[in-house]
Amino acid sequence: MKSLLIAVPVILLLAVVSVLTGVGSLASGLDGDGRGWLLIVESRVPRTLALMLAGTGLAVAGTIMQMLARNRFVEPSTAGTAESAALGMLVTMIFAPTLPVAGKMAVAALTALAGTALFLKILRQIPLRSVLMVPLVGIMLGGVISAVTTFIAYRYDMMQSMGAWMSGDFSGVLRGRYELLWIAFALTLIAYVTAARFTVIGMGEDIARNVGLDYNKVVTLGLCIVSMVTATVVATVGMVPFLGLIVPNVISLVVGDNLRRTLPLIAATGAGLVLACDIVGRMIIAPYEIPVGTVMGVIGSVVFLYLLLSRRAHAG
């Protein structure tokens, strides 16, 4: 609770900085023409909310994936989930281009669900799997799905669209173009209500059944939450890699693994980290900007390697 009380003011401060950061001047709103106010309402505030909602949803989705796979090194971008969602988006753009964004998101959620379920099924076929083998399998599966998606996109001249779904770029967020991310927030609340069940699932199938938990139903619920959150983010702003991996690991090292206690802090930290990455991306080469996905990819890959090496050294 003390950590959460510290995190909330930090997030609010980052949100204020995010609203005030940008190329457009807000001073014009003081001159009476309303341009500064219009910029805030139409662009800055929606972008800040989108950053917070996406960060919250992906951090929680990564936590659930780690519980389902019983491995600390999986999340939507290392298990083929994000790539499967992008494949679904591509299919809808080719065969149903007039489908509403919500419909495209639904198709992407179905393909993400199928990709994640395939990942877990493959894990069940690997006997005595090591800690490092699980993310390797996920990355390989994601690579295969990404290769298929790239081939189809190349044949239909849609490489640029595919790049947008995987870049994690919030520069195009405006009012009316981010509201689907509230679905991710609603799913986060569902994950919090059922957090105790996911904690038990993380202990193994035998323990879950021994305490009277319906293992298959909880796994299905977790898969649905992960796939829908991932599809919502991919359809709206593109994928932000490694966020769902590093945030749960860091929080677990500091606070522990009881999801009912740690999930609010995981969600808050995810929102704050995405906000910070976006601010850095907008300031480092201003007036241009670096996509959040690129900044998060650099930070996340370094932390990912550190976690892998430290776990390996500890095991040795």
C-alpha cells in the first residue's frame, strides 16, 4: 500500500508533464482564441489517457501470462500473442476493410487468443522445460507468425499498415480514436477481482484442483483477458514490447507474488513507465519524436537480458 501511495503522485506528475509536452504551443489558449484549449482537449489529454490505459492493460496482461505459463519471462510480445493480433488485423484489412475498428479488434482478439493457446499447448509438449526454454519457444513462435504476416502484407502491399500495428506509436492519438482502450481498463478490473485465482493457477494445475479451483475455466478467462487487451492495444496504437515482462518482475522482486496485493501496483507502474517513455521519446529529438515502442524496446531488452543473466547466475 505504501508503494502505491508513492506511485500515484508520480503518475499524476508524469501525466501533467505529458499534457504540457509537445510541439504545439498552449499559450495561444491564453489569448482568447481557444487554440491551446482545443489542443489539450483533442490531442494532449486523449494521448495521455491512451498511454496510461495501454500501460496498465499490458502490464496486467503480462502478469497473467506469466501465471498461466508459470514462467517469469513471457508476455504478449514474447509468446506470439502480439504477432497473432497483428495477423488478425491484417486479415480484416484485406477481406473486410470496411469493418469498424471494434470489429477489427474482435477479429484480432480471436487470432491473439488462438496464438496464445497454441503457445501454451506447445509448452505442454516440452518435457522438463527449463526457465530459458519457455521464452525461446515464444519468440520462435512469434517469429514464425510474424514471417507469415509479413509475407501476406508484402503480397497485398500493406507493409506500412503492418508496421503501424507493431510500432507502439501514440502520435496519432486524438479524441475519438483511443476509446477502445477503456476495454483494456475494464479487463484490468476483472483481473483484479479474480486475482486470487490466478495466484493459485501460478502454483500449478495439481494445487489448483486440490483447492477446488476449476483450472480450465480460470485458464480460459486468463487467455481471454490477455488476448483482448493485446488486440485492443495493437488495434489502437500498436504493440509496446517487454512492458508486460519487466514490470511484473520488478514488482515481484520488491513486493512479492500475491496478485490481489500487487496487481494495482503493477498496473500503476505500467502506466507510469509508458508515460515516462513517451515523454523521453518526445523530448530527445524534439520537435520530432521517437515512438514509445522503440524507447520501451531498448529499455525492455536491456532489463530482459539482465533478468535472464541474473536468474542463470543464481541458478548456477
